[in-house]
Amino acid sequence: MKKDAKQVDHVSGKSAQQFAAAQKNFPPPEANPHIRGDNTTRNIMMWMVIALMPSVLGAGYLFGFRVWGLYAIAIATAQLCEVLWFKLNKRELTWDLSAVVTAILLTANMPPSAPWYFPIIGSAFAIIVVKEFFGGIGFNFINPALGGRALLVGLFFTEMFKISWPNPPFDRIVPDAVTSATPLAVLNSGGNLSGQELFNTFVGNIGGRLGETSTLLILIGGGILLWKKIIHIRIPLTMLGTIAVIAFVFDGQNFFTADLTTVLGYVFGGGAVFGAFFMATDYASTPSTRAGEYIFAFCCGLLVMLFRYYGVTEEGVSYSILIMNCLTPLIDYVLRNRVIGEEGNQLLNIKWNK
């Protein structure tokens, strides 16, 4: 027996026909969650590009106009690879700028003397294999830029670790033309840094990779990300703090005797600051809980110092983050966010999975 279409809702006082007519003016229901904000993927990536600009511009000033060409080649290659991938899979490209961010991060991890085909090989591998093979943005289990760098190190180990010294403003560099050791190499050999050497390390007047030399410019970019709430301070602070504490404990004449110059030299030297702000904070490849982020960042800092003390080269930031990227699923398996009202650690809002 059909219901009377004109029956009245005793709560609203409207008939079924009136209610159906009113529903037509409502927007269609959407999948949860319904919370909306300004931080779309494109907006986040746009601010990432803006935050990386101080380091990109500084690289050209320090190492010459040529290095901007490396960035341009990497960006063009990454974007082209993403366009072709989406075409082959008959999907609509969203132009979310994630490929641009990956290309910039990858190039920042290259030496200034890198040949033109390095960014092509690294960007193609980072986008197609590391990113798209695993489902695209948000599904990559390691940082795509670091994956591309790892491939380049495996293929061109000697070239990737060449040290080029800057000759600003905008002068062309000659790799290995200056025989003096980098500040990090001095520390690893048991030496001490002068105040001037520490200052050069901070402003970027040292040899190294394109994006890692100037701590000042990296901190400006990191400050932009913190200001826009793109990242949280806990991962960079924990990672760099771990490096500082280990240097203070083990790098003096006796335990807990290292001076401030030595501690800051380990923090500023190499790619630690760049990795902490721009690599270790990747959304897809880092833990999803606050406690997990602290564990992740602490282990990154610990591994960095182990690589520096016992590794083949003086640097180990990239491989430290890559190792922890691979362990992120385990951290997320062990820890999960505590449901409101559930027993567990209320301070860190976590629950141990059994």
C-alpha cells in the first residue's frame, strides 16, 4: 500500500512534496570529511616552491648562472614525465606542482658541477618509478627526490660527491679546484672550526651541494613553511637537536665537552638543515602520529651521525631519511592515534597496537 504523498511531517509541518521540492535546492552530498580549508595540494606545493626559492636563487649567486639551468632541466623533465604518464593512463592531470617540488629538491641534492643529463635521469626516475609506480602523490613510500638522488649516486658515485667551491657573485665554478676541506670534513677528521669558518658555513660560502650550503637561506625557506603551517617544527627540531646532542656528547676531548662551534658545525654542515626542513617532513613518507614523528626524527638524526662517524663519505642525511621512510609503515603499525575516550597515552594521543 503506497504512502500518502501528502502526509505531513509532524516535526517540520511540511508535506512530503514540499520536503522533496526543498531538497532539490540542497547541494549534493559529498564523501566525508566535510571540513574544508585553504591548504589544497596545489596550494601546499606552491608554498613549497616559494620556500625553496631563497636556496635556488642563492645557488645561482654562489655557483654561477649555469646551475639554474640544472633546475630548469629537472623541472621540465619531471613535468613532462608526469604529463606522459597521465596521458598513457588516460587520466586527467591536476597540475598540482608536486612534480616541480620534486625536481627542485632533487637538483638541490646535486653538486654544482653535475652534467646536464643528471637532472634528466634523476627526475624521470623520481616521477615515474618512485612516485607514479606506487600510485602517485600521497602513495609514495619514500621521498621521490631522495629516490632519484640514490639512483644517481649508484650510477655516478664519483661525480655526485665532487666538491665545488663558490666564487660569488654568479661566477662559474670549477669542481675540486680548491683543495681545502669542507667544514664537515674538518670536524670528521678531528679538527676544530674557527669562527670565520662557522660563519661561512652558515651563510653558504663553502663547498657542497646546490641546496645545502647556505643554512641562512634554508632557514628562511623553513620559516615560510612554518609560518604557513605547511610543516610542524617537531621533526626539524628533533632531528637537528639529536645531531647537536650527539656531537656535544661524543665530539669533544672527553664526553660532554664539545664546544659550541663544533656542535653548530655538525648542525649547519652538510645537508642536515635542508633535509630536516624539506625532506624529512614529506607528508606521504613520514609517520601519521605525533609520537611517530618524534621517533622518526630522532632516528634520522642518530643515523646521520652514525653515517658521518663511520660512513664512506662525510654525509649521510639522504640515506638516513630514506631508511626511516622504509620504516615508517612499521612505526604506523605499532602506533596509532588514540580515539577520544580510549585508554592510552593522552599526552602524545597514541595507542600501542598489540
